[in-house]
Amino acid sequence: MSDTQSSARKLPTRLVCERYGVSSRTIDRWVRDPELNFPKPTVINGRNYHDEDALTEWDRAQLRGAV
């Protein structure tokens, strides 16, 4: 495991969609939008998995920016 990868739980796109109440297409758009800085997924066997810790940190950053 490299230094850039976390040992945290990896969430499949389906769970990320449920977490934010959006479609998988929206998640794809967020990942490609450099202004959002949404965490990039790790591809395992052709499927995207998002690091739970990175998502939590992104959530916190969004809250800090909204204040």
C-alpha cells in the first residue's frame, strides 16, 4: 500500500450515492470537477471505490466553506 492510500473502509459508488442522495452520474461529475475537489476513487476490478476517510474530510471542508 502506498502512502497516498488510506487503510480506511472503501465504499462502492452505490453507497456513496446513498450517502449524498445523488445518482452515480452525479458522482462522476463531481469527481471530474476540479473546483469541487471531490475525492478520486480507487478502481478495483473495474469498479470505483471511495475512501470513507477522504469523503468525511471532504464533507468537513464543504462545511467549513459554507460558514
